[in-house]
Amino acid sequence: MKIIREQTSPVVVGMAMMGLAFLTAPNLAAAQTATPTPSSVTGVAAFNPPPCDYNDTFYMDNGLTPTDVVGRFGTSRLTGPPATGKQVNWVADSTCSQRDPDRRNFRILAITGGFPDDETGSPTEFITILGFVTNQTAFETTYSRNVGAINGGLDGDQQNPGETISIVNSANPRSISMQNLVSNFEAYPAPRQRLANGKIALNPCQADMVSPLAPAQPCFDLSTVNAVFTPNLRQDWRFATNRNAIDGSDNNCISNDPTVCTPPGGSGTAPPQSDSPFGYFCDDLLGMWINSYFWYTVDPANPGKVCGPILKQLGQQNGLTADGTPIVTTGDQLDNQLEANGCAAEGQLAFDGSDGGAIWLVCPAIPDPRAGAISADAFLDQVHNNNGTPQNIGLTLNFLSLQRFGVFFTQLTAAQQSQINTAEAAVN
Amino acid sequence: MPNAKRVSRRDFNKLAASTAAVGPFFLLSGRARAAQKTLKIAKWSHFVPQFDPWFDNLAREWGQQHDTQVTVENIPVEKIAAAATAEVKAGKGHDVFIFPWPPAQFYQHAVDHTEIYQHVAGKYGAIPQIAYRSTYNFKNKKHFAFADFWAPSPLHFRQDYWAKIGMPLGPGHYGSLYSGGKHLRDEFHIPCGLAFTPTLEGNITLHTMLYAFRAWILTGNDEVVFNKNVFAGVALKYLLQLYREAGTPDQLGWSPGGSVSAMVAGKTSCAINAISLLRAAEAQDPQTAGNIWLQQPLLGRSGMGITALPHVTNCAVVWSFGQNQDEAKQFVADLIDSSRAGYASSLGFNFPTYPKTVPDLIVRLSKDPQANPHDKYVVLKDALHWTPNLGVPGFATPAFMEVFNGFLIPKMVQRVLKGESSPEDAAAAAATEIQRIADKWQQIT
């Protein structure tokens, strides 16, 4: 697997340094422009397109009914969380479908930051939450579309039956149901547990999710998609990044034996197939995730003898949320430190929609956030402290670096980093 | 998929040819060459009825090819452990003993099977992880068995039932298994059908669920970790809730295969089992079979992802006290050449340990002639990636397998579900017993 995060080729770094001379002062006032500006990355070839919503056909081709996508960018949620003030979450952009025919002409400005699931806790993940799925019935059971059929030609002799994209019994042409596929990719939202009355709730209100480790009441509510809006989260997201290579370098085959696995278009003797597990960029083409909500089952003000030292250590390491609970950045922290000792729990919403809320996200990760993927008018959707400052300054710095220079913060020169620090201070 | 009751001529010729091509890599002793040889095989009775007659013929024809009188005794799964123990105690019995799980407890009475793996590597590649971790004793650094196939444990669910409650694609995760299962029982009086019995299916089901809740038994170093965190207690409380609000008392009393019969009869809404369940439905009631759908295992918690333990890990052991070890090793080594036919004869139950032996597995899964629809089994495409070995996160060690074969986990769960013990007390008692077993094996070199 090729890791793109924080691995920058010398060419890109060199291009970034060459571009330093052309660096202009960040035009924060231009953040609302609807004009596509992928070439605005200073000094770096802006070959990565900024994110846009998928078109209806692409949703349907991939087993999801677009009208069942709740809060879909381009159709709704123009303003409001994550946008604040005069910000808008998306803009009309006629170049989206030109760059990628599977997209519709709404470009996403709200770029949500998070942590990858590689145990580094690095603030390097950037995604776009296009919408929410709140019921299993959003996955298509039957669908059929023929593509590429030709009936005609100059002499009427050009004939091609085309290919049929079909959903039968909820399974795609590879006989895989979208629901099964998406369940392989977990996103971890952390709902706020501090209630309006100041009390901390240690379980969700959804009865089937209640952990036996804590009292069921008082509870925090997950029954609407608003529960995963950034202002309602106590910390930034984490995404299980069990992905295959995006550049095809692994050919989506686990076995190197050509008699066992032949990738599409490959030259092995095995029937064309993939023997690898589902890959995010290879299979989950809508970029969907299942939400695994996680929460503390102890009051941070009175965590007890077992959880007290764990919370204290994690708080010192990662900082605290507005709830007063430690920030969690890795699976090890959540699973082996908190959950193993009864300090936290996790769960998913019922697939029949009876719990309400966002069961799944249509939330494609930006494959490579460098080199133009973060446009000049995009804004970072991240969790803030009560005083308005970003909870994770690393996300802010990376976002601004990607937006201005097309590379991650650590890949900037000292002078560039200084400029980003200044910009960050100005923004926040 | 052919219903192969006999070894086809093509299969047999292929087997014979491959054997001839590679040659006998075990040098037969002078005694063995002197006269008509014998080879006595004991194996667990396969859950797919068509398989055993095919295997019997395979063994017989192998014997003819090797001038060996071969006999095969098929033993019900629930009697396998006792039969093997009796042979070990007597120091005599069969030459090859084939278990449905890793027989780690018998490692002192098995030859080192490393040479078989080395031989097979020449044709099919290095030992796969699931075989390695199921048959390797890291204390004496020997393989106590040879694993040639395994069986995944998908979730079977009645699609027509689950569709009634708005989950036509199945529950997907343990939370929805509970909420949907409760809904189905409350409204339609159809209980969830997971086996909680001291049987193979109960053992696999419950070990899978504990593992999916991160309630591990032993660590990779064979240290007891069960109940040293909250996961076991949380899992037991979940099981209690699932049983009380979505289950049936039958779940505690089924004999082997009981959960299969219940689901085929339409009495339950779901089960964790090998595909022999669906095959049984296809044979007995095609209409019901059409309503039974397969799903990848339920999404676990605490970072465990989608996972289920293998329903079967087919492990052949050549006893160290066997009288015909050379022939036994040769037979076991040659067995791998028939994996493709074995897959067909088991109606897709036997997933090859060595993928190269059935290179078109995914194509076969997507075009199953008996399935309705024909691509129903393709959900198993990724089975190797969600199936760890018994003993995970460690190896299939003697301590783990004694826990497994002693049905400690089903017994613990039953005490909780019957109200005889609280989840906390049951977990603590089980942990004590697991520790005793682990300590015992620590003393044995």
C-alpha cells in the first residue's frame, strides 16, 4: 500500500519552495467565492481536484437512493453547521462534472478534519460529509442501467450492447451489498455528553445502545443527524483507514501468485477477480462509513480509581474536550485503555432507523489532500473549544498549509510555517 | 457444482499424476515396502452428507494406487474428542486422525507435520496464516497437524422475516441483532436462533461473539486475559439481554445441529453457522432456502471489526504411535491435491487453506448452481480476511483448545442465561478455570 500522508516527493517540496516567491498574502475575504480556484495553490501544480458531490446516477449505480440521502450537500444544508457566519457549505461549480463526470456541479467548501486509524493520531485526514443515511432502506434493492450501448454508426453497422450496471437483491454486479461493504469502514463520532443543565450523560438515549457500564439516565440524544454536526461533537472524528492503494500499486490482490488472483486487466491465468478485502478507495466508491459512536461511561469529575489515572494520563497527552473528557486520537486509546477498563463504550444505531440519527455517512475522504484538493475558498470544519479556539491546532495548520501551499505543514519550510502560524492566529 | 459422490476419473488421475510427478517424498521403510500395507483413518463426519462418501472413495483409490489397504471411520463430531483421547490413552488406534478443530492438546502424540507443509509448499506455496496459527506449537516449534481446509461462519438470516421489521438486508451489527431480534420476537414470535449450547456450533458462536466484543481468552503469549478487563462482563450482559428479549429457551437445549434444524424449519430468524445450514435448507426445502440469506459476520465492537471464527478447521494428525506413519504422511500430503474436488464434494463448505488449490473460488461462489440466487454465496468472498484462527489473538494452543473442547464458554454462558450466576460471577469463575488450564499447560514442556 502506498501511503500518501505526510510523504511528499522531493519534486513537490521543490515546487513548493520555488513557489514561495509568488506567495501572496492569504485572502481570507475570498473564502466565500464560488469561483473554482484549484490553481491557486502557490507554486504547486494543482493536479488534485477539489471535492464535489456525486451525481444522482453515480449514487444509484453504487446502490444508494440519492433522495434518501439526508442533508445532502448541493440540495440542502447550504448554510448552518458546519458553516458559520457568512460561510456556505457548498457552491455551484460548473467545472465539477467536467473534471469528473460522476460528480454534479456542486463543489464542497466544508472540509472536515479528523484522525486516521493508523495509531499515529496525526491530524491528517480530510473528508467531506456530503450527507447522512438514516435507514437501511436507502440501499437499493433493485436497479439496472445500461451503459455504452451503441446502435447506429454511419452505416448503421456499429453495434454494441453495452454493459449493464445492476442491483439485484440489494447486491451490485459483484454480488456485494452496499450495506455489507460499508460496514467495513468505521467512522468514530464523539457526541457531546455535557447536557444543557451542565450534567454529564453517560449513555445515549437510544435503548439498544445503552452500555451496562453506566446509568441509562441522564442520556444524550442521537436521534437526529444533528448529533454528528460539529458543534455537537466533543472532539474531531477518527476514521478507520483500512484501505487499499489508491494508485493500483497492489492491484487489489493479496496473493502475488497470478494463478490465484488476477486483477482487472491483469495478465494472470486466474479468472479476473480480486482476492483482497474490501478497500475504501477500490470498493467504497461513495466514500461511505458506518458511525461507531463512542462515549465516556464515567464522569470526568469523578472517574473512580480505575478510570481516574487513565483519564488523567490521556488528558495530559491529548488535551481535554469541552466536556472535560480527554480527547481520543487512536484506536488503542479507545479500545485498550478506555473501553477495556470500563471508562468508555461504543455502539451503532439500529439499521431499521428506529433509533433515528445518522447510521451511515456519505463522506468521501479526499484521496490526496495535497496539490489543489483544498481550494482557496474551502474552510475547515473542526471542533472548537468553548473559547472558540480550535481543539486541534494541528488540523488547522495542516489545512491552511494544504490550502496555501498544497502540502502538509511539516513539509513546509520554516518561513512558510511561520506564515501559516500567522494565518492561523489571524483566523482564530 | 457437481454432486460428486465418487472421485471422478479426472480427479483421481490428477491426484495420481501429481503424486507421481513429485514422487514419494517420505522414504518408505523396508517394513512398509515388504507387504500389503494398511492405513486406518478416522475423521469427523462431515456436515454436508455428500462429502463423506466422496472421501471414502478418495481414500480407497489412493490405497489402490499405493498398494495399501485403507479404511475410513467417520465419527460424529461430538464424539471426536473422546475417541481421540481414547486412542492416545491406549497408544494405538488409527494412523490418521482428522479433527474439525486444531488438536493442540494432542501435540505430544503427533509427529512433526512440518515436513508435510514443506512438501506442499513446493506446489502450493508457503503455509497460510490460518494453517500456521492453527497447527503450530510455538513451544516445541513443531506442527502438530496439517490443515487443508476450513469453513467460514457467516450469519444466516431469514430475509423475509427481517424485511418485516425494516431490515431486509439483515442486522449488520450486534446492536441491530438485539433490537431487530427483539422486534421480531415481540411482534412475530420468531426468536433469534444463535446456538448457546455446548456443541460445536454453540462453541463457535459464543467464541465468535466474545471475540467480537474483544473479550479475549488468552493473549498471543498464552497468558490469561479473560475477565481482566470489562469486555467479558459486557459481552455476557449483552448475551443475557439478547437471550431474554429476543431468544428462546431452545437455544440452551439444542443437540448438535439443533440450530440448523430450527432455522430450516422456519422457527428462528438467524444463526451463526457454516454454510451447511443453507445447504441443508436447499436440500430439504428450497423455498425456505431462498429466504435464508447470508451475511458477513456482524460488526464487532471496540475495534474488532467484522469477524467470525472458523466453524471448522480441518486438521489431520499423524499419530506418533501410529504403525504406518509413512503411509499416513503420504496420504495427508496427497490430500491437498484433491482440495478442488473436495470443495465441490462439500458443496463449497471446504474453503481451501491453500488458495491456489481452488484458484477460481470467487467465480464458483458467484455462480453456485444450487443457490437461489446463484450468487448468494459470494458474500464469502472475503471470508479469509474476517476469519481468524481459533486461539486468536494467539495460536491454537493446548490451553486454548482445552478451554474450547471443555466447552467452558458455553457452560459459562448457560449459567448466566439460566439465572444460576451473575455475569460477573460467571466470568470470574470461568477465568479461574481458564487460569488453571493455562497453568497446567505451562508446566508441560
